[in-house]
Amino acid sequence: MKKVLLGVAIVAIYCLAASVSRAQDSANGEKIFKAKCAGCHGADAAGKPAMKSPSIKGKSADEITKALSTSPKHASVKSLPAQDVKDLAAYLATLK
């Protein structure tokens, strides 16, 4: 019984650590978004039709990486490190 409780406690600790890590990723992603993306895609990432900027809410890291690498409009952010792209995706996933 003690081993089972210990196992459950260990799993709970890992889950808590993972959620804290995701929160940090999302917080960094929000900073990146506000500094690099909000100007064109709007404060809520819903896009700006007048600028022909699409909504980027909920985009995955792969989708962001592809957009950054293929669009000439994103020249200033093409060199974002992979971790920053993941953090940005974590933040965009929180937007509804």
C-alpha cells in the first residue's frame, strides 16, 4: 500500500511540475507575442483584416515555424529560436 501511495505521489509531483512548466512557456510566449506579433495580428491574435493579417489563435509550433520560414512578411522574426516558437504556440493555444 505504501508503494502505491508513493507511486501516486510521484506521478502527482510530475504532473504539477509539467503544468508549472507549461505556464512558464505560455508566459514567455505572451511576451514574444506582444513584442513581435500583436502589431500585425492584433492584441487578441484574431488578425487584422485591413492589414490582411490572419488570425493566429491556436496555431501549433509547426504552423508558426512554417509561416515564419516561408513568408517574407516575417523576415524580422525568422530567426526566433525553436524554444521561443514553442512558447509562442503554448501562448496562442490559450487564446479562445
